Amino acid sequence: MQSSTFTNISKIIERDSKTSTYKFALLRGVIDVILDNSPYITFSGGRAHLPTGLLMEKWMLYYYPLLESVVPLPQINGNTRLAFEVQFRKIIDAYKKHNGFSGFYNDLRKKGIPSDQHADFLALCSKLQQTITQMPMRYICRSINNDYYSLFNYERPTRRSRPKQLDVEYLIENYGSFSIPVEYYEAFKMLGSFINGQDSILFQWAEFSVKASGLDLPIERVIGEVLKSPVTERETNESKKLYSAILQKEGSVYCVWTGKKIGKYDIDHMIPFSIWKNNDLWNLLPSSSQINNGKRDKIPSPVLIDQRKDTILNYWRLLNGHLTNRFSKEIQISLLGKKMNDNWESMAITQLQSKCDYLISERGFEEWKI
């Protein structure tokens, strides 16, 4: 298995469109079907073939509790509904009198969907199949190349039988199949539980704490505490205010990414705060609001950093002159790895380029260029 497969998976997770949770549901569903070691998985032509019906079942089990939740849990940006939400809510409403989620799962797996729900259930299945195959399957991997269906191939069913019983078996037999390259199948099989989180260190840590508490603690609360960061948005704003006070004394301020003089400006995290909870002064740079909004959570390219290094260094020198102790400690720990010397500027720029290159090429975050 080539290392590029793992790199591509990372890029898909980080870079591919995140306007809805469809991508996550597709990847999670494929991984779960593979980890279930489904006997319906076959291999030919260098690809692993899986029933679309099994993936549809997974989506039903993922989205049922999310749509049923009393607390709104947005699954798509804006006010738009999920493509299959109207159809699914009819099923959810019907099962409120029939043991809810558990009752639905039991019928889907064993007894079959009640006859009075057949029309609504078939409408849901049709919309789910359409959503899965025409949206995430079509667009996933576009961050790597511009081709549609570059990772997933969908094979339509030859014909659909009249339903005797609507259950998982019916889904498997009547909604075609899809395939992925064998190397991706092997990668998902090997690392799928870590990607999905069930075997990740954080999940195992939280699960241990729950058991050690005598099951008194909900796992959601423990995970929230485990993931808590010491760097808060409040501290970020305080650093930005400090930086702005220094810039006001200088008079003119120039956008670090364009070099243009700016009156109003944002203090941009060069390496985005969402990716690296780093509030060091060297990572804070003045930028025009328009440029900052375009950059968002992208990583500056090493080439761009080289092009803008003179401006970056000017701001670093400014910060070092006003807040020497803090600046020198922060840049030493995060970039230099040793105390500042006469050559610290070129070393810091090189290390910054190296860090950005790692985040782009190895971690799969999106590269930003002007």
C-alpha cells in the first residue's frame, strides 16, 4: 500500500467540501461496512465492491438520532434542510409510538417496516440513494483532482423487485453497489476505527474515565473536558489588542500578505487558530479584512511566505523590540528550538515554511496563495 493513499485520505478529510455532513457520513459508512467485514463485499478489477443498500442503512442509523434530537444539531450550512429530511421525519414521527429509534432499527433488521409505512420508507430510500450517489460520491476527492467520481464508482441496479418485506435485505438487493480502489479498502480496514474515533486515544481515554466513575459520567462530558484547550478566544483577543496597541504607535500599517497600506485591519493567525491553538505573537500578523476573510482556515504556501518574508520579519522585529521576553520565548519554543541568536530570522522563516509545508503535504490542509 502506497503512503500516498494515506495522504490522500487526510486531504479528503481536511480539504474536501464541508458545506454539509454528507462527506463525513459517506466515509464513516464505508468504514463501518468494511469493519463489519460484510460478506457482501467482493473484489474485481482492483476494486472493492460494496452494496449501496448497506451504506443507506448506515446513513439511516446515523441521521435518525440527529433529526430526532430536541436540541437542533445542524447538519448543513445555512437554513437549508438535508436533502432527505422531509422523508425521514415522516418515518421518525411514525415511530414515536413504536419504540422510536430502537423500534425502527429492530424492524429494519428483523421484522420489516410496517406496511402502512411502506410508501414513506420507499420515498426515503429513493432520496437517500440519490443524495449519496449524486453528492458526496460524486464530489469526494475533488481536492486532489478535478474529476468527478474519482474515488467512488456507482453501479446502478439492473432492476428493482417488488417488495415483499422492506428491510436491510431488500436494500442490499435493490439499490445497486459502489466500489473503491483496493488500496483505499485496505487503508480503511487497517485504520478505519481510528478515523471513525472508536479506537482513537481520546475516545479510549474518555471511555476509561466513564468506567472508572462507575458509569456516573456521560462520555460526552468527559470528551469535552479531554478536548478542552488552555488557549481561549478571550486570550486571543487580548493578544490582538496588545498587538494593535503596538501598531498604533508605528503610524502606518501594511497588510502582511499584499504589502498595501491599510487603515482598518484584522490581526490574522498566520497558521489558523482552528488548526493549531497557537496564540504566539509571531503567529499574529496585520492583514486587510478582505484578505483575511479569503484566507480563513487555509495554510500559507511556503512560496508565499518566502515572497512576504521581508514584511513578516519587519513585524517580528517590531514585536521583539516591544515585548522581547515574551516574543523570544514563544518563537524559541514554537519555531527555533533554541535561544535566539544573530541568525534567528532566517532560521525562523525556514522553520515556518517547513511547518506550513508539513500541514499542507502531510496533514492535508488546504494551501493558500494570493
